Amino acid sequence: MKPIPGPKTRRHVARVCTFLVAVILVAGIQGCTGTPQIRTWYDLDAVRDNLGGSYTLMNDLDSTTPGYEELAGPEANGGKGWQPIGGIDSLFTGTFDGQGHEIHNLFINRPDEGLVALFASVHRSGTVKDVGVVNVTINGYDSVGSLVASNGGTVSNSYSSGSVMGHGGVGGLVGMNLVDVLYDGTISDSYSTCSVTGQVIVGGLVGYNWGIVSHSYSTGSASCPDVAGGLIGADYGGSVSHSYSIASVTGEAAVGGLMGITENSAMSNSYSSGNVIGVDAVGGLMGVNYGSTVTCSYSTGNVTGNSNVGGLAGVNAGNVSSSYSSGNVVGEQDVGGLVGFNQTGGAVSNSFWDIQTSGQATSDGGTGKNTTEMKDIVTFLVTGWNITTVDNPDTRNPSYIWNIVDTVTYPFLSWQSV
């Protein structure tokens, strides 16, 4: 028979047990790597207490997940819903890894506030990735998004659905994508299917862009009286590539299928196919181009406006090359198959529009071709396009920027999915 442990031994055993329980609890929260694990809305809310931490989402969050009613539902915070993580003076500098999980039913109703989204501000060292925000209902004033209001870091492999509304700088995924001493905003491999509405500068994916957007797209809708774009509302000195929009876009001034306004920016290898309706400066790809370089891009959506209406650009004061449009174009004043009004300093080279499908025989820039010619590789080869033929629309030759099924299709970008 073993002796009964004395008081000193029992205290030691108790301390050891307490220590082991604590270790187990910590391991349950942080995992084997020590990275905080998010399983409930309470865990997500706690991110604001350490904005420099690394976080991992372990499962989907929705209206049945603990903490929803108190933190992220319509009754939370006096009807304001979720309190965005961080702020103008408290940027998120850590890493948030969604691991492919989704955050459902996020509700925010803060129409008088700026920086409204799941995350308010992300610093250049911050990363938000691999997460979906699904069926959101977001209402803010300016810099409004679903995932990030103001991004100066990295957003990648993420997406959103639902509705986002605000006054200015409103985007389906990100409100503003910034570059300066604190910000180096990059958005890649991401998309939005949100319905986005506002009063000044609205984009299906991003409201304002100063940074880099690549391999991303939007499929919802963007509606705004002043500057609306299917992918980006206004781009000032940023870069957009390998991206597209099939969103429907409506507005009054500076309305474009991909961008409302692009200024001193670079756009390449991108396209839009959604219908665009506006009043002035309305284009299938961009409403207004001020000093930007646009190359190897196209639009196929129908464009309707009053003045300065074009299949590719409503107003162009930049450099457009190796691009085309094929959508129907309807307007009353300064209407063109490719460009409505080419301002002084604007240049259009090696670019085309379909005079049959557009219903426009003239353009303030570009060369008009009939549909047969627009589907003939020779049309593009003789002007130096980087293009080759493929056997059918399901095949791609990525060694070239453009592919075409000769005599069958218009040119398409080799990176496009079928």
C-alpha cells in the first residue's frame, strides 16, 4: 500500500494540475503555434485589443455563433451593429488569416461615421487574407467597405457579398486602397458581388484607389450620381491589371464599366462587360481618363448616355493603345464607337471598335472595323498586337497577351477563364 501524500505533496500536485489546465486552455485558444484562434464573435471582437497580433479564423461565423447578437447583429451597440476594428489612429498591423472560412451576416449601420467595415484601417505591415464576408449589410458615411474601409496593407484571396452603401469612397470589398508613408495598399485575387451605392465615388470592388489592384473582379452593381465604376470608382496614380468587371453601373457624371475616373494611373490586361448608363462622360471601360496609360484592355458592355459617350472611354486625355470595344453605344452629343471626346493631349493608337455592333460609324480616336474584321487576326497583327490564334474559346496560349479564335471570336486576354 502506497503512503498517502502529505500536505506539501498535495499542494505541489494541485499546482501542477492548475498549471496543466492553464496550458490546455491556452493551447485551446492559441493552437500549437501560439497564434490566437478565432472561433466566436467574441474572439473576433478581441482582435481590437491587440492590433499587431496574428490571428487565424478556425470556422465560419454567422448569426448562430456566440456573440452575434451582442456584437455584430442589428441589435448590437444600440442598433449600430459591429464596431469596426481599429481606426484612424489605431491601424491594424497584424495578420488575419481566414483560412478559407466565411463571416456571415455582418451588420453595420453607422451612416454618420467614416472608416466603416469589418476592419477600419490596415497599416502597410498588415495583412487580411483568405476570408469571405458574406451577406453583409453595411451603411456608413465615407471610406466604406465590407472587409476593409481603408487598406494600406495587403488584402488577398478574399471576397464579399451583400449590400454596401455610404456617401463617398464606397467599395464592395474595400473603401479606399491607399499609398503614402503609412500605406502601401495592395489588393489581389479578390472579388465582390455586392450591390454598392453612394453619392460620390463608388466602385464595385474599391471606392478610391491609389495602390495596386490585380487579378480581381466584381460582378454586382455600382450606382452613384458622381463617379461610378464597375471595379473602381476613382483611381489616382494607382495600377490595375488582370482584372475585370461584369457589374452593371449607373450614374450621372464620370461613369465607367471598369472605372469612373482614372488619373495618372496604369491600366493593363483588363476588361469590362457590364452595361453602363449615365448622363455625361460615360464609357464602357472608363468614364474619364486624365493622363493614364491604358493598354491591352477592352469593353463589350452596352453604353448609354447623353454627352461624351464612348464604347471604351467617354472622355480621354490619356494614352490608349492596343485596346478595343464592341458594345452598343447610344448618346446625343460627342458620341463615338470607341471614344466620345478626345481632349487635347489624349492619344489613341492601334485601337479599334466594331462599327456594326456599336451602331457608331465614327469615334474621336481609334479605327472602326466591321464585325468580320474585328474577328480577323490580321486586323490586329498588322498593328503590332501581341496576339496568336487558338483552336477554340476553351484553350489559351499564355505566351501571348491576346488570344483569338480566328474568324470566330473577338480577341480575348489569355489569362481569362472561360
